[in-house]
Amino acid sequence: MKVFSNRLIIFTLFILSYPTVLPAQTDFNADRAYDDLLAQCDLGTREPNSIGAKAAIEFYVKILESLADEVFLQNFQLDDPYADRKLDLTNIIARFQPEKQERIILCAHWDTRPRAEYDKYYPNKPIIGANDGASGVAILLEIARQLKTTSTNPGIDIILFDGEDYGEPRDLQNYLLGSRYYVDHPYHPLAQQVILLDMVGDTDLLLKIDPVSYQSAPRVMEEIWAVGVEIGYDQFQLVPGTAMYDDHVPFIEKGIPAIDIIDFEYPGPDNRYWHTHDDTPDKCSPESLEAVGNTVLTWLYQQ
Ligand SMILES: [Zn+2]
């Protein structure tokens, strides 16, 4: 009888408090995320084998080691397809609740492009990659802080991939180096869903649907876009965008559902800051990082 009445009370409370159980907002701190975007850019360009890349790895590990249950550096070497040398590459893997079987991977690429093929003046110089590199990582570092204080039902693997942007234009096999390596050498238990963030810092943020992602995981995409709109971010628009070849593709090829949250209009349809030296922090905003970070985190807490 006592047990029954306790259950009854709990059930009643649950019903009464239901609307506040799903968080309308999280504590995602957009200014702190933007500071992490700036800090990465302050390290310099972060292409493979650069001084900036070494400093970036130290920067990520220092933050993630204080937050995650486990942090691993997945180091590997490849022959440089464009020079007579080895490329030193590193994926950074931060696991929360590593014992859980039900898992979600949140990922972004941390490397920046060694060239700027669409730049009018310096096409052969590496870019700083405020949006194309630093923005996705900045959101994931802040999500990691939130996961430290409030855990999710599924276990989370935050993975920062190296070598996404190494390939010369149209040389697709020399892109996605880190994610391709990871799917061949994954950490177990393996996640059942992958959420990739790339180019999510644009001040003029507009998130359309990547058809490759939609084909892989339509329900998850619709859910995340619906959550975004519901909590006040009209940057999420359920209309078709460009089909992306990004770090989600190696997962899809292995049969793991994966989506790419990306704004491939930087700042507009001409994409004129992309792969140029105009990809700088002043083209990105805390508000855009918040729209994506808060939405993804809210969705995660609903799982
Ligand atoms: Zn890129």
C-alpha cells in the first residue's frame, strides 16, 4: 500500500510537471563558445604538420580532460599526397559514460585548410578557418562543459577529426582523412547515430537540409530542426540545401546513420568567404553558435 501510494504521488508529480521536464533552454554559454572560437584562431592556422596544429591539440586536450570521463588521442600517419613527407594526424576522442551501449557521436573537424583556392590574393596560403574548422569545435567544447554538469541518457562521444580539409579541389580521396581513419579504427561500444557540425558560426546563419544526411537519418534531422524552431531559432529551415561530402559520409558508408548540420552559404549563396582568407572570426557570431549548440543540446536531453 505504501509503495503504491508513493508511486501514485510520483506519477501525479510527473504529469503536473511534464511541460517543464523538457528543457526549453539549456545553459549553453554562447560567449564562452565564441571565446573558444577566437582562442583557436589565435593559435594560427591549424593544417596538418603545422605549429598551430600542435598547439590546438594541447588546447583541446586540456579542456576536454577536465570534462569527459575518458580522452584519447588517436594518432596516425599517412603519406602526404602532395609532398615527399609523412602527415602526422590526430583525432581527439572525448567519451562521456563510456560504459553505455546506447551512444551518440557529436563531431566536427578541427583542422584548417592548407590552401585558399578561392582567395583572390593568396590562394596558396593556409586559412585561419574561423567558421570552417573552429566553429564546430567551439560548440562541442561548450557542449562538453554542459555534459559534465548534466548528463544525457545515451553515452556521448565527442570526436574532433583531423584532415577533413586537406584535399586539393575535386581530389575527394584526400579529404575526410580523420573520419575515414576513425570508421576503420572505431572505439567501442560504437555509436548508433552521428551528428556532425561544420561551418556553423556564420553571422548570417541559415541551416538548410543536406540531402545526403536526410537520406541517412530523416527522422533525426526533422526532430533537430523542429527543436530549433520550437526554442526560437528560425535559422533552421526544412528546405533542401547542397549535398555535402563531409565527415558524415564515411559513417554512412559503414551503415551508421549520420547527419551534417552545416550552413554552406557563407555568407550567402555565392559562398564567397569559403576557402578564402575572409574566413575570420568577425564573420562569425556567438548568436549563431548558440542557435546550433542550444538546439543540439536540447535535442540530446530529450533522448
Ligand atoms: Zn573546408
